Amino acid sequence: MGKFIRPELLTVSDEELVQIDFSNPENQLEANKLFIGITTKQVLNRVAAETVEQRQIIKFYAGVRDFYLAAVSYMLEDFPLGHEVLYHACFCNFKLRMEADISSIEFFIKRYPVFFASLNLDELHEFVVYKTSPAVTPGILKIAKLVLTIPQSNADAERVFSIIGKNKVKSKSDLALEGTLSSLTTCKVNQFFDEPCYQFEPSTEMLDKATLLYNKAHQ
């Protein structure tokens, strides 16, 4: 928001922030102060001195402003800004620990019992220390990590369904769910994004383990 809204308006609380009239030109930065990135700014300055007319620059900045307005409007309308999960997750912010309450941790334990099944409830007593401690205590750190790794959407699950749908087709209808299909899905879900699959060279240890598992499954 600071890319097109006057910075002094953004020093308020989260509740007040969403009440700001972002569409009001008086609350926005001037066109030449809109953030467009250093590289873009340099290119714009160079072409402005050569061939680009002033009206085109004005039109460009108007487009930038419209983009920011559309982005903020979308976030305010569709993002779960006031969701209870986000509210209770605030205890993970070390700077806000004095405002946090142990009920927030209890909220997550109750809402996600399976996710927190391995949690030692005796560690909750550290919350009192955490609120006044200059460092994060081990127990609270463990709880915070669990909270921060809660999936924010079902995109991963949908991605797996998509992969299965693309592999189990009529021409491959005999692929066993617990066999080749499962192996293909595992490989594609855990693919290496930093290199093409055909360049991947498995280690000897990995090949030995794979051979052992294969032989055990086909005895």
C-alpha cells in the first residue's frame, strides 16, 4: 500500500488501515512519486528524454495507479483479513507477544487437534515466560512453527488430483493405484525445480534403497 498511498496514513492500526479510502486522490501519492521500481524508473527517465511524449508518461502513471487500486480492492474484498485464524496467529509475532493471550494457542489446539496431536501440553506454561522474555522459548517456538506451517489453501491437494488425472487416462487405465501410478505421482510432486528431470542423477545410496523397496514389493 505504501507504493501509492501517503505513508503517514499507514501508521495506524490494522483495523483503521482497512477503513482508509484508498480511492480518494487526496490519500494517494503524486504520480511521479508512485513506486514503479528502480529499473522501470530509470528506463522511463531515459525514454522520456528521448522520444516519449508527456501525455504518454501521464497515461503510464495513470495505469500504475489503476493497477494498485485494483490490487488493494481485490485484497480487501477477497483476502481473509479478519479471519479468526489470522487473529489468533498474532502470538507468533514476537513484537506483539505482550498483547497475546494463551487462549490463542488453545484455539489452534482445539481447531486442529490432529495437527497438534504430538504437542506436549506441558510446554504451554512457557507462554507466561515468553511474554516477558527477551528471546523465544523452545516450547513456544515449536508451537509457532506448527501454526505457521498450517496450509493456507488446498492448492497442494488439488495439484495432486490434477497430476493423477493427467496420468490415469484411458490409455493408461491399468496403472495400479498402489504401484506405478503412486510412484509417478510421488516423482512429479517431489520433482526438482532447479533442474530438468532428465539431468537428475540419483546417488548410489538412493538407487540401493529404491532397489531394496522394489524387490521387497515384488517378492
